[in-house]
Amino acid sequence: MLFNPKKELIIFSIIFLASSALVYFALNGGAYSKILKYELFSSYAEASADDKLISGLDEKNYYLYIPKIEVLAPAIRFKDNSEKNVLAILEKGVGLYVNNSQLPGKAGRAVILGHSSKETWYHRDGQYSYNFALLDKLQKGDEIYVVFEGKKLIYKVFSNDILTPEKTNEILSQKPKGDSEIALITCWPIGFSLKRVLIQAELIGIEKI
């Protein structure tokens, strides 16, 4: 049998691409299952706030609550901005910056980070490994809530952008336009960190729970 370099290269390329695709989906299966659920069930996208769900939360801690994309997670303050500390916090919820940003409800901008994906076999507090897989689905007018001390801070989304890390940092270094804002950030696309999803929202009200 004669060796056909062109044919062998095509076969190798097909096997390589198929193997790469399988590995990619194995690594990010949890995130994609959440995305698939969102796309298949319209009621999932139309979810509204359920105060009963958040009424029993620990009042001493911050919680991020986004019913549209089914996010309810502790918002834990970073002790520092080191990669080790950031990753440790994101295992337990979403991360709340305090350096160069404000706490939710205060004048200025609060910045919160979350995972968009994590390995499918990631089991340590795995419910937080793809908190922000659907972050890019938020649209202008959608509501985001931060729960703290028996109160629900209500934010309304005014911006949804996919930007380079440099452009994201540039925007966050600028003074916010509103009195009190929140910025949610995650990596994009799923499984990569080439760009960032940046959701910005303005505080429009505070309610007791």
C-alpha cells in the first residue's frame, strides 16, 4: 500500500480536532449544561426574585442573587489580589473586591468576580464553578440583587460588554456615572480567558426582606 501524505494528514487532523473537542467539552461540561438548560426552558430566563429563597440567608454575609440566570452565591471579600487568594475565594462563591472599589450599596462601584467554567470533575464546592456561565445573557433592564443585613439592594443593568482584559480594567478605573454601581466580571468565551464579560448595573432601590 502506497503512503499518501495528504490522506494521512487529513485523517490526523480529523482525529486531532475530534479529540480536542471532546477534551474541551469534558472540561466545560457543567457550564454548557447550564447554558443548554437556559436555552431550552424559557421560564428559566423569565425567573423573578423569590424573597422566600433569600429570607433565611446569614445576614452578616453578602450574597449575590440573579434570578434570571439562577445565581445565588456568597459574595466574599478578597483579602488581597493574589491569584492564590482569588482562586480560593471563587471556590466558595463569588469574589468581592475591596481594593480600589466599594462595598455594595456604598457610593462608587462594587466589583464582583465569578467563574464562567471549571473542570467537569471539579467537586469542591462545585456549585460555584460556573456561577457566571450565563452572565452574558443579562440585558439592559434586568435586575441584580445583593442581599446583606436583611436588605435587598436592587440594581438595574445598563451595560453588557465583551472586552479585552485591558479595556475592562480601563473602564473600571474610571469614575462611575451613577451614585452607586456594581460590576460583574467573568472570563469569555467558556473555557478561555481571552476576553471578559463586563456587566454594569446601577443601584435603583433598597428593600427590607
